[in-house]
Amino acid sequence: MAETLILDAEAVHALAHASERRVLADRARALLTVAHEKRALVRVPTPVLSEVCRGPRHNSAINHLLNSRGIGVIDLTRSIAQQAGHLLARAKLTSAHAIDAFVVATALQFDTAVIATGDPADIQRLASPFRHVRVFAL
């Protein structure tokens, strides 16, 4: 099975609002290009949308990104939510890190995954026990 690229809020925001974060956007676009060349799946966990959808101006750019670039949105299931809770407990993190845990738990649903993130320390802390999940810092 192909590798899966999981985008966290920082990656989605950088791609949708490239003019605001040029360096992050360039790195995220390059990673997205490689993913498409490799025919990798590109996914955004639904909880990430709660961090990036902040009103009509932001939502328009986010929706355009999600509708035009082969990026799928993965729904939060009971299984993913429970796994996120276990990740938080294992890493001794509070629910303030829940979105990060949802991102990692989503990545764990795939054979191999790369998480593109602007928050590599917390994501790495949650993902470190899992060899099939890699973290790419934007």
C-alpha cells in the first residue's frame, strides 16, 4: 500500500493561505507534490478543521484547497478518538493536545504515514512509539 500524507492544521493553513506563510507554504507544497508523484493518499483529519475554519474568509480558502487538490478529509471515529485518548495518556499530555493526538491516531490507521506539521515536538512525542509513522516538520 502507498504511503499516506497526513496534514495537520499548520500544513493546511500554509497551503490554503500561502501568502501569509510563504516559507511554510513552499515546504508544504513541495511535500504535497512529492506525495502526488508517489500516488500517496493525502488526508486531513476532521478535527484539524476546527483549528483552521475561522469564518467565511478562512473557510473559503480551506474549502478551495480541500476541493481542488486531491486531499481527502477523514472523519473522526470512535476508534480513532479512543486511540487518541490512549496516546495522550501514554505521553502524559492533557486534552489541550487532543487535536495533535487525533492527527497521530488518524495516521495510525494506515500502513505507513508521514505527518506534515508545524508542531513537530508534540506530534513526535505522540508518534514516537510507532515506526510506521514519520513526522515532517514544515
